[in-house]
Amino acid sequence: MLNKYSKGFLAVSFTLAILGGCASKEQVKPQFWPGLPDPPRVQYLKHIASSNDVVGKKSIKLLDLGQEEEKVVGYVKPYGIAVSKGVIYVCDTIGAQVAILDPVNKKASYLSGNTGPGQLKKPINVAVDSDGFIYVTDTVRHEVLKYEPSGAFLRAIGGEPMKPVAVAVDDLYLYVLDGQAAVVQLYDRFTSEPVRSFGQEGPDEGHLFSPLGLGLDGKGGVYVTNLDGRIVHFDRDGHPLRKFGRLGTSLSEFNRPRSVIFDKEGIMYIVDAANQEVRLLNDQFQLLMSFGAPGTPGSLNVPAGIAVSYDNLPYYQQLAAPDFTLEKVIFVVSQFGADKVSIYGLGKKNGVDYQGLLNARLEEIRKKEEAIIKERKAQEEKKAQEEKKAQEEKKEKSPDSAPIAGAGK
């Protein structure tokens, strides 16, 4: 008969076995995007399901043995994510927490100010400014909660009936996407006082419809994704400049674009939750590539938030293929599945002439375009000749062209 210590040991062993069985196996073959014959640009590196993947151990409570180890920091249904100075902030909508993860220093914790007046109810998105202050949107509190770099609660911004679904911050302003009024609310970054709002200017470019995501391009541009598939570009004063996209599943269409961000090079990253992928576009809205679609290791499962970081590249380089040099790291949140936070590296394979391949591809496209134009001209000339011939034949058969009797006598 087993005593309580034997039972406890078996319980712990069983728990460890389950945890070990659920842990992801190291992939043998690196997963890259795009696929062959194109040279690789994005590699799946790893995932962070909880603090176990950060601190390097499995933290469990040994209740039957009367012992307790460090509590696991995790998330049930994450959504928004931000990365600042190498530290990862993840919003858990169901757990009503913000997980703070530091993979390099193997630290993990929850936001300390999430108590009392700073208690979160449904955190959706998070942003961190250049001074380390943390901003969390809460759709149940109808506020953006601001925390000090230490994590202590500072103040609440906004209030009912606002429904803050996304947040971004630059050197001057705090940008809050209000899903209720379908506008972007601007606040002074230092005083938190309201400055202005925009998003309902006119029936076309400046009109937001069930907005989902908000991103800044670092040059004064404000981009908002909408449920109808449009991405609308405003300047910082709220003037609508451009729009792109529509609802659908083709390369130029979006089907629930939840998040939009930019890196230092101006590349736009759009998370499409329904198509379950991340798309990279240039400043002309031209598709560069996509990654994360279902069916491969590192695929996404109802993705929501995304962040890009240039910090701690040597740490992440250890996770990359030996012949693949990282330029930046991309973090993407999935709301379901084991890979709740997936980490990808954007870089280049050593020894590959990417510029030469690009030039060759552009030359190939140019030749195809020339061939198409040439073929089109040939068809137009052929059609013109056929029409001319048909007109001549019609004229010859016309009664008006028949010779008049007695003419010429």
C-alpha cells in the first residue's frame, strides 16, 4: 500500500512525464520562409509557452510533499505583445495578466502593479515607450492603464464609453484605437491629457470601420487595420493619406487583419488572423513575403499580436541555422495551440547573393512584361488588319460599289 509520500512522488513523476511529453521537440530540419526555389528570409526559432521556456526549468507545486517551487508564469489566451530592450510583455485576456519575460536573463514575472486601482480585467494590447513606461488597454475597464518601468501602477487614461483595442506610443503622443467610436484618440505622452481624435473624416479614405489594429511607421505615419480588410494611412495630425486592401483571401486582400507594425527599415508587418499568417509589405503596399501559414513547423494558430526587436541578436543567433545570419527577431502571438508566442528570425543565408537574385528576378519580370506588351501589340495589329480587311470586303459587296449601267459610254 502506498503512503502519502509515495503517492506524492508518483503524482510528481506523472506530472513531470506529462510536461515532458507536452514539451515541443527540437526540430531537426529548420523551417524557413519563403520556400524553395526562393532564398530563405525568415526562420522559425522557438516558442515560449510559459516561463518554463524562459527560465530553463519546469516549475510545479509539490503539494503532496509539502514543498512549493517557483510559480509558472504563463498565459491562457494571449493577444497583444510588445518587446522593449529585450524584455517581452504579453497580454493574457482570460488570465487578466501581463506576463513579463526576459529570455536572456532567464527571468519571468507578472506585472506587479496589477492589483488594487491598477487591477486589469481584460487586457488586450500593450505598448512600452522609450522611457520604459507600460501602457495596457483594457476593454472591460474602458481605459488604458499606465504603469511605471518598475511595474507599479501610475494612472488610468480614458474611460467609458471608450473601448481601447490597440495602443501605440511615440516621442510625443499616446495613440489609442477606440473600437467603440471607431477613431484614434491621441493623448499627450507626458501629461496623459487628450489632444485630438480622428478616423471618421469623409466616407472613403478617412473613415474607419470596426478598427482592429494600430501601428506607427516611425516617420509620423499612423496606420489602422479594419474589419473590412482596409489598411488606412493617416499623418500624425489625422489627415487621411492612403488606403489599401479589401476583405478577402487573395494576396492583396485581408481577412481580419488584427495587428500592424513597422520595423526600422520601414517594412510593414500585418497579422491576418483568419488567413493565419504574417505578411510583409513595403511602403507602397507591395507584398514582399508571408510566413506562418498552417501546415508547417512554426505555423500560427489564430494569431493576434506581433512585435519586432533588434535586441539580443547574439542570443537568438544561437537558435538559428549555422549558415543563417539574423538581422532582427519577430515575435507573434497565437491565441490557441502550444506555440502561444512564436519567435522567428529575419535574416539571410550566408553566401547567397540576395541582391543579385533580386536583380535577376526583376529582369525576369521586365522581360515577361515586355513579352506581354509585344504580344498585346501583335494581337492589336492583327485585329486592326482583320477589321480593315472585313471593311474592304464589305465595301466590295456593297450595292453602292456596283458599276452603274451605261457608265463610261
